[in-house]
Amino acid sequence: MELVQLYRAFADATRLRILCVLQDGPLCVCHFQTVLAEPQVKISKHLGYLRERGLVVASRRGNWVIYALPPERARSTELEANLACLADCVKTDAEFKRDRARLKKLDVACSPVAGKRDAEAACGCAEAG
């Protein structure tokens, strides 16, 4: 990915928030709605943008699509460096802190192991649908 494209993708607050919460593990769109307190259509639009540029990957589970960051081995050094910078910003930015607090509450609800989410863990939505 070209550096200019990477920074264009990072130039939107919602996309930054999505990338930030994905650093803790995969989520489905409905969980993004809860964590980011944004409408589904807005989240889906930004996930599509990030997916087209290879900044997130998606896997289908029945009717649900689970989004995650690409595996570390598939990430460019530029993406890896910017994700590390984003992780540092979480410590000081109020909006990122609120997202992280909501994500921590969600962790217990969506994972079979409290505090841990991974791509193979069943999404709570998949069980409900």
C-alpha cells in the first residue's frame, strides 16, 4: 500500500476508532455499533473502505461478517508503525478511552473466555442468529 493511501485511510476519526478497537481482536458490525456508538451504515461504509485498502480483513460466519486486522506477517512496516502510534494515542485521547471502556464491557459478553477474543471464537451474534 502506498503511504499516501495509508494516511488517507487514517484521516477519518471513525476509521481510526475502528482500527484502534481491532487491535484487541476481531469484531462484528453489531459490536462496533455498541463500542463506537455509531449507526451500522456508517460503520459498514468505513469497514468497506478499510477492507478495500487491505487494512482490515473479513471472514464470514453464517450471516455475520467478522472484521479483524490483517495478520502481522501480512502488514506493511508503515501500517505496523502507524498502528503502534495509534495504540499510544489511546492512552491520552478521551474518545479512544471511551471506546476502550465500552470494549472491555463487551469482551465478557462476546467471548467464551472473558477478556479474550480471537478470530476463531464464536461471535455472540452468530449464536443469536
